[in-house]
Amino acid sequence: MTSVLRSRTTTAVGFAVAGLGFVSLLYSEVPPFSNYRGIFSPLLAIPWAGPYGLLGLAVLLAGLGTATLSCLLDADRRSGKWLHRFDYFLVLVAWLATWSLVAGFFEKGRANPFWHLVCLAVLAGTGCYLWATTFVRLGSHTLASTILWPRVFRTLRLNQFSGIFILVVTVIAGVLLLSGVRSVVGEAMSYSSWQDIALSSWLLGWFAQVGLPALTLAVVSILSLNILSITAAKERAIEEKLREERFRAELITNVTHDLRTPLTSIVNYVDLIGKLDLDDPQLAEYTDVLGRKAARLTVLIGDLLDASRASAGNLPVRLAPLELTEILAQIAGDFDAALTARHLTWVGPGTVHAHVLADGEHLWRILENLLGNVTKYAKPGTCVHADLERTPGVVALRLSNLTPEPLDLPADQLTAQFVRGDAARHSEGSGLGLFIADRLARLMNATLTVAADADRFAVTVTLPAARPAVVPAGLPVTGGVGLPSGFAPAPEPMVPPAEQVPIEWPLRPVPTGRSVMPE
């Protein structure tokens, strides 16, 4: 029994029976149709008047009930069909426009039985489709998902101009459409055999009052659907990109972990061979080369691991007020030998103090990578400038130097992975220094920008400014991580025990004779 009720044949029979009952009720009780029931007497001997109007109502309800039950029972299967995937709002607009248009043609051909049948067929077909698709969507719980406006206004918020504009246009066009339907149908029904309808002028009125608002709603709906489609495609692309980045970061992390064990064995055995008394100088040279390459590979694997962690945001961040000038002075001291070997002159920012809110370990790694790039790619015999600029709320550190040749790629691409200014790869850089520095800066709510003008290259790190803690008078202060005397250390951040990583300061040995505290 259930399978019979779920069949489309049962639905069609139910709507057919409902259509007969609707025609019987319409032509027996509802003016002006009741005035035209005599035109069917040559074709069908139907008793239209009297109690048969109530009989028509009963037949209508029975047919609709059967068709509705059939649609609800088979809703899940039918909901996947294209007829029930149209936007429900556009279906309503098309139904209103069609029924109002048929009203004029109905009145024009009121004396022709064939014209009555054509108009009734159009009204029955569109009405049955609207009824069926409504209950199919209700039964399969897809009605809300097939109305575009909730999705549109989730994408185009009402606090944006585009969202407000679409809402205003839709409401105005909807009100005009309903008012126009009421007006043109009432006008069509007001004509009689003594005053025939002027179809051409009525169609012009229908187009102005119903057609234009319906067309406006259709255009706005289609444009909104296109916006939703573009937004969904963009979100899928972003999600796919994020998934690829996570996969790549996990792959790099796993590979680097797997490479560290054999590489550690190689380094250890090279160290053991180097401690032996080797009579063959060529073998000693081979061992030295092997040691250097193993050390370089160790650094590269470490960079890969740091890059994957920084890209995935898996590094803990412990923000604290730091003295940027002193940290920069310590790192410049670490690179004294490398700068001297390249005949580079370091021009620091002077003795001005700049306090920033940053993670000490991450900030050290950023500056170390930037100075490392300078020693690899700066033009020998030139100056390396470090400038500090303080503005309300931020502190900008700018490192600039000259390159032997102008860069052959845009500066903003240098912060990507495995990209190097030395396209021929004559130097020993890994192409990850600026990428790691950029990702670490983002973790600290800082920014790193790269600029290149001919042979002048500059990197600017913009950090949030920090206000030193106020210490009550007479309270001894021992200084904190990167803090000069007179400033209290930052309070310990609320980090779960599993994420707390001890930081030793200074992170690198300070050159002898160089003061890291203000005089």
C-alpha cells in the first residue's frame, strides 16, 4: 500500500481528481467563472449548480489530500530531482506572474471553450507543481536550503552597503509585485460581455505592474546566486590551500624527524674520524668536506622543521616587554666575525631605547635570520644600516643593505618558501630565512615587509610597542628577559604546563667587552 501511495502515478491521479473538483467548484460558485459555465454544455453534461458545488469541494480536498500524502511519503527521493532544486523564491515569483497573466487571456477568450481549457490547464499545471514542490521540500527538510535569501544575507551582511542595497531592492520589488498582481487580476475580472477587455493595453499594464518587478527580482536573485557561487568557490579554494599547507607541514615535520637520526650518526662518525691520526691528507680533506656538508644539512633540516612549525602555528608564544635595541646589539655582536669577513660596516640605531611586546626567542630568531641574510647577500665593502622608528603603538626596525646585483624577482616573493634572491644559488642559503621570520612575526602579531629598489634591499619588522611596568619606589629590581635595569620583568603568561618552554637569556653568548645593559 505504501509503495502505491509513493508512486508518481498516484500523485498524478490525485492532482487530476483535484483539478476536476476545482473546475466544478469554480464554475458553480465563483464569479465570474460561474457566468461562463454554460459554454461547456455542448461538450459535457455536468450539473454545475446546487449541491454539486459542495461535491466539487469534496473532490478537490480528496484529490489534494492524496497527492499531498504521496509527495510527503516519497519526498526524500524526489527532493534530488532538478524540478525540486529550483530556488523556491523564484518559483513563487514565476507562479504569481503566470497566474496574473493567465487572468487577462482567460477574460479575453471567455466565450471560447477551447480557450477555457488552455487557461485551466496552465493554471492547474503551475498550481499542482507549486503544491507538489512545496510538500516535497517540507517532507525532505530542504525548503530552507532551497531559498537563497538566508544564504545571501549570511554572506552579504546587513551592516554592509551591498547587503542593505539588495534587501531594499528585494522588498520594494516584492511589494510592487504583490500590488501589481492584485491590480491586474482585479482589472481583468472587472470586464464583462458589455465591456470587452483591450488585451494589448492590459498587457502593457501587466508588464509595468507585474513583469518589471518580477524581472527585477529574477535579476537580483540570479546575481545573488552568482555571488554565492563565487564565494563558495573561493572558500573551497582557501580550504583546499589550507589543507595542502597542513599536509605539507606535516610531511616536512615527519621527514625531518626521520632524517635526523641517520644524520646524527653521520655527524658523530665524521667527528670520530676527524679525531683519528690520518696519514692520508686527501682522506682528511674528504672528512672535512663531509663534516661541513653534514653540518649544513643539519641546519637545513632544522630550518625545515622550524618553517613547518611556524607555518602551522604550532610554536608557543610568550609575549613580554623587551628592549629591542639591546637585543639587536647582542645579535650584531654575534655576527661581528661574519660582517668583518664580508667587509661590511654595521651602522646601528644608536643608544635610543625601544620597548616592544614580543616573544624573546622568536624575536631573536627573526633578527638572526635577517642578519644571516645580510652576511650572505650584501655587497662586500658596503654599510648595513639598522634604523628604529617609533610611532604611537608600534616600533619599526628597518635593516637595509646594498646587493651586488638588482634582484631578479619581486621583493614580496622573497618571503615564500625556498625562494632566494640568489637565483643561481651560489651561496649556501636554504631559502627559508625570510619565510621563517615572516611566520614568526605573524605569531607575535607583528609584520615583516620586504622592499627592493634596484640594488638596495630593506626589511622592516613592525612590532607592538610595550610600556615598561611601573615599579614602586624602593623596591629592588633585578631585571628580566631583555630588560634594562629599572624595569620589572613581565608577569608569567598563563600557559598550560605542557606548553611552557623555558627560555634562557641571553640566547646567544654576548661578545666580550660589549655591554648589553644601558650605562
